[in-house]
Amino acid sequence: MTRARFAANTTAVVLAAVIAFPLYWMVLSAFKPETELLSGDPRPWTTAPTLESFRRVFTVDGLGGYFLNSLLVAGAVVLLSLLMSFLAAVALTRFRIRGRAVLLLMLLVAQMVPVEALTIPLFFLMRQVGSAAPAFGLNHLGSLVLVHLAFSLPLAIWMLRGFVAAVPVELEEAATLDGASRTRFTWQVLFPLVAPGLVATSVLSFIHAWNDFLFAKTFIISATENQTLPMAVLVFFSPQGNDWGAIMAGSTLMTIPVLIFFVLVQRNLVSGVSGAVKG
């Protein structure tokens, strides 16, 4: 192994350790007893692991409902964003649309606006939407789906556009010569070929919707039955003192569905568009 290769591998390992350390500390804190957790001499291990923090998390009223609400919102955002972003990417790549460059630039600009700057305008917008369509107004899960969809689509469209553009035009011409319509080519040929891009965008959309706290706190005001999972962790913050063990345990439990979702879809990430075309 050359020195340059050794230095690159060492740097990658160090960076991975630095990135993974907060996750390790979160899981470790979830298993620490309160005496170790509040100790003035923190240690990167525990001598007496306990499940007491997890027990307190599971005693939260309505925890199952919070979990189901988060799952519904994240699932709806993933499915809708995949469908809409795929169709938009195909249109922007395969069709000659006037002002296409301006539209792509607007997609990038939409990603540059801070979420915090849009929260208040979105609150008033959702209140107006609720007067016409109550299912998508304040205190309803539909408002969270709409907002997360609006933030997920620009990045998803931009990412999928590259995957769609990587599929040779000659493949579409060959399918047309074989009698395949544009619709059939899009769903039976193009859709499977851009599977890696679809998986990548689905992971990002799921994480964004699943971990959201700001919008859930802003739009779900009084309907406790429609609150999402991050709101369950909020009960452990109080003026009398924060229950850091339960907070870390709740955060650890929230991470598990994301890991499960990634494991279920990660096998599609190893296949590339070129390999799929060649096969």
C-alpha cells in the first residue's frame, strides 16, 4: 500500500469516527444510569447499562399514535415525491420545454432559502388552505405532507434529472422501433433503470419527513392525536429539569426506523444505470 493510499484510508477512518461519535454517544447515553449520565466526569462507556430510560419513553401517553402518524406522513411524502419527481425529471430531460433552464435554476434557489424563514409564511398559507380543504389545514397530517413534499421535490427532481439523462436516447429510439409507446418505455424501461436515483431520493425524503420537529410543532397546534413522534420526546423537557436519559432513548428509538428503511432499499444503490443498460 502506498503512502498516499494509506493517508487517504486513515483520513477516511478518522472522518467516519468523528461523524459516528455523536450517534455512539446518543446510544450510550440511552443505556447509562442517571448517576453516570449526570456525572461531572463523563466517560465513553458505562459500567452498569440499564433499560430504565427506554421504559420511561414507552410510558408516554399516545406513543403508538405518534409513531403511526410519523409513519403515515413519511410514507406519503416518499411515495408522492418519487412519483412527482420522476415524472418531472423525465419531462425536463426528454422534452423541449421553453424556460427549462430557468426552471432548473429556480429548483436550486428553492433549496437555498432557510426553512426557518418560510415557517411563518407557511403557517398562514396552511391556515388559508384549511379553509378550502380542511384535510390539508392546520392540526391535520395533510399539512405536514404538503410542506415536506414542497421541500423534498426540488432536490429530488434535480437528482433524478441526472439519472434520467444518463439513460441513452438510443435506448428509447430502439424501444420505439420495437413498437413500445412513450408511456410503456417510461414505466417499463426507464423507471427500473433509474432505480438507484429513486432509492437515494426516497431515503432523503424519508429522513427529512421522519425527523421533522419544526413543522410538526408549528402546524399541529392543538390536535394531540395528530402529533408526530418527535413531539413525544418533547415531554421530557421541562422547567424543572430535562430527562436526558429518556431524551437519548427516544432519539435512539427514532433512529431505528430510518436504519430499517435504509437496509430495505440499500441493495438497489449498488446497481448503476450503465450496468443496468448493459444488462
